[in-house]
Amino acid sequence: MVISGIAIITGITGLCLGIILGSLLGRIGSVRILACILRAPLILITAPGKLKSKWKIWHELRDTRKIERLNRQKKIKDLQEQIGKHKQGIKNIKSQIRRVQWEFSEPKGD
């Protein structure tokens, strides 16, 4: 009795959704969405182990991406520090050039 009631309610809901989605998305789009909607409870009931494993894989991928992003940010920061060091080195070399030029410049005669 309960199973047949659930089947009737699911059928009526599917029909209403099919009509609404068919008018909005066309026949192919509505069929795909209905198939996904009708498949969702079946997946939740029959395969919680698969969902848990997929969930773990998804979290591992997310963590891997986060680690890669942090590594990129660290490398960028290191490169920016190197740029700063090189700029300071360039300033030091320019000041040495000016000092040498000043030391070896000939006094201007009056």
C-alpha cells in the first residue's frame, strides 16, 4: 500500500515537473532533469558507501588544490622578495658607481 502510494505520488510529481520543465527547457532538457531528480533518491538509498568515497575524494581534491594554491602563493612571495633584493642590489651598485665617479672626477679649474 505504502509503496504503491509512493509510486503514484512520484508519478504525478514527475508528470507535473515534466510538463513544467518541458515548457521551459524543451523535451530533451526536461527528460534529463527528471532522470536526475528520480535517480537521486535511489542513489541515496542504494549506495551510501559510494557517496562517502566520492565525498572523501572530493575533499582530497579540494585539499590538494588548496595546497597547490598556497604553494603558488609562497613561490610568488619568494620571487617578490628576490625582486626587492635585486632592486636593493641595483641601488647599491648605482651608489658605488656615483662614488667612484665622484672620487675620480677631476677638479674643475677656475
